[in-house]
Amino acid sequence: MTSREHMAVSIAPLFLRLVLSVTFIWAGLGKMLADMPVRGERAAVLANMGVRGLQRAAQPGSVAPAPKSEPAKTPASGPPALVSVVLAQQSGPTAASFTAADFPEEIRVARLYGLALMLHDSAQPHDREGKPHGFPLSPSIVATGAWPVWLAWAAALTELIGGLLVLFGLFTRLAALSLAGVMMAAIWLTQIGPAVQSGSGTLGFLPPHAAFDVAAWQTLLWQFSLLGAALSLFFAGAGGLSMDRAISGRPVVNKSKSAPAAK
């Protein structure tokens, strides 16, 4: 193998893995460790999904939720918050039905619950103002019970674990395919789906932004770039500088037999 061939099959996939791993590890940790404010109806939706931190903060007919300055109810960030949220969610939802009146004060929850709310909204036949959609973006089961919460956790863990696997080049094709799946779902739920649903999308399926509005298009282009990079890694493999290569012991490039000399 020539030095150029070695660089093509070893160094190039390494840079691709670095870009994907840094992006998805950051995104996965951000969903788990960062927080966001909720109150009123949005807090009630999460509580009815079984988010125990919110259920403890306001029970129907009980006193008002603790003020947002008290962090003990819903830890804001850091590893202890992640552990407590996971353990609380495993205990399952209660049978109580919460309403917006149970959450008059702002409460901070893990940012991944914003994804749970988006999944819940995507399966509704109408928007938050009550205007009917032409069609829901996801099947109704996605908004059933605690499914939005578990799917949100699955997406965050896929990003984090998939990013780590891609970084070390272990089970690279499986990890890359999982990350590609996350990005396809994100593109559909945040960009393509709403554009089609509205009936006013550019070319029928793209968001109705001005053609060269950089700020408006950057999210879709970023998502599309990550999708393309993940699919490229899935088809190309981790390359020579990877744990997959070290474990398998296979040559980076199969040596092809030289063509017979022409007679």
C-alpha cells in the first residue's frame, strides 16, 4: 500500500470520526446535563408523562410548587442531576392528572424533556393553538404514556454512546447508522415534516426561508452535514486507526491481484 492509500483509508476516516464524535458527545451531554424552564401547560404535560421531579413539585390540590431558587426539587445540571433523573423516571408515572394550574411557577428540568415535548406535539392532530394539522408528524403511540420521555432518553443516549464509539472506532458502522437515524428523525421533526405539514414549504418539502438567508438555513444544513458524515462513515468504515481494525486484524485495504499481462 502506498502512503497516499494509507492516508486515504486511515487519516481521512479519523477526521470524520473526530468531527462526529465531538458533535454528538456534546449534543448528548447537553440534553442530559443542561436544563430548561417549564411552567403551566408544558410542565403539566411532562408531569403526566411521568417526570417525577415535576410530579413531586406540584401534586393536584397541594401547595404551589417550590420557587425556582430551590434546586432540591429538580436538580439543574451535573452528574448527580443525571443520576437522580434516571432513578426517578424508573419508578414510573403516577395515576394523577396534572393541569397547568398545578405549575404557576417556573421549574427547571433537564433539557432532553424539551425533546419529549416536541415528540408529544408531533403526534397531535392539531397545534398548540388548536388549529388542525393536515397530518401528524409521528404515529399516535409516540405521544402515549411515558413514550415521549423514553424516546427522548433513547435519542440522548444514542448521541452520547454513539459519539464515544465513533471516537474510538468501535462498532463504528453500527454507531454511525444509529447517529444517522437520529439525524433523519431530527430533520423530519424540525425541518422537512413541518414544511410539508404547512403546505407552504419551498419546493414542497423545504422550510419556506429566503434562498440565501444563512441564519435561517444553518440548522438544516448542519443537520444534513451530520447525516451525510454519519452515512459516509457507515459505508466507509472506521479506517485503519480504529479499535475495529485492531480487533479484527484484517488489512486496511484488501490487496487485489495484479492483472495478467496482455498477450
